[in-house]
Amino acid sequence: MDYPSEMLRSKFCLCPSGYEVASPRVIEAIYAECVPVMLSDHYVFPFSDVLNWEAFSLQVNISDIPRLKDILLAVPDDKYMKLKEGMRASKETF
């Protein structure tokens, strides 16, 4: 399995929280134009005072992980396209 190629072919990329505030997973997802799906409860997004994270990512609570597939399948095409546009617009920030 080729990780970068899989990201380029994916609509959504999982970005589980870690011990650090910033994660390379988010940046990798954005550059692959793969909507970052933040897996975390009450995550405080870095630079949220200047970045509208809701414009280019999704947040899923840890307790909702068992329903993750259904949650992502329920994202309407128009919302997905807006998230992709938001990613492209914010790409320079990363």
C-alpha cells in the first residue's frame, strides 16, 4: 500500500489526535486535497483565531468512531465540495 497515493485517491483522511497540538497528518491531508477528519473530543484547533477549520475539515468525537463510516457517507456532495474549496483556499496557510 502506497500511503501518499491512497491519500490522493481518498475523499476523507483520518487525523486522530495525538500528544501534540499540530499534526503532520492534517497538513498531509490538505496537500493531498483529502478532507481532514479530526478524531477527537473537544479538540482546540491551532490558529483557530485566524483559520476557519469548519470550512475545510470535519470533527468526529471519539464516541462516534463506531459510526464513522455512516457519518462520512452522510456528508452531502455539496458540503464535500465546499470543504474541498475551503481546503484549496487555506492551503497556503500550511
